[in-house]
Amino acid sequence: MSRGIDPRAAVDQAFREHALVLGGLAALGRVSDEVVWQLAHSLRASRIRALRRLRIPMLAGGDAGVDCRPHPAIAQFLRSLGER
């Protein structure tokens, strides 16, 4: 019997992918820092709402393990994955 996908892992992976897309746009220099920070803040809030809807408790810690240096707002968002 398969236990299936961990819901928290699925949510975090989806938001990680979205953050990396945003980071790619920021790397092109076509999005201002202010916009990137606001989008990262909105992504974090959206992730928290998704976890709450699924009734998943948020745990502290968790580094996203990104190899390259993303925009600081994206890096901050990725570090926040797994936080309360």
C-alpha cells in the first residue's frame, strides 16, 4: 500500500518552483527589487494560507538548498519554507 505524497512536501515543492520562476525573472533584470520583495511576501502568505487550509502545522527550520544565488527576496522566501 502506498502512503502517497506528503502534503507539506507537495505544497513546499510547488511554492519552491514558483519562487524559482520569479527568481529567474528577477535575474533578467526586468523586475524591480520592490516588486520581487512584494511578490515573495505574497508567495509566503499564500503558502501559509495553503498549509492552514490543509491543517498542516508549520515547523521551524529548513534550508531550500538552492545552488545559485537568487534574488535576496527569493532566498528569504526559500529559507522560510517549513517555518511556522
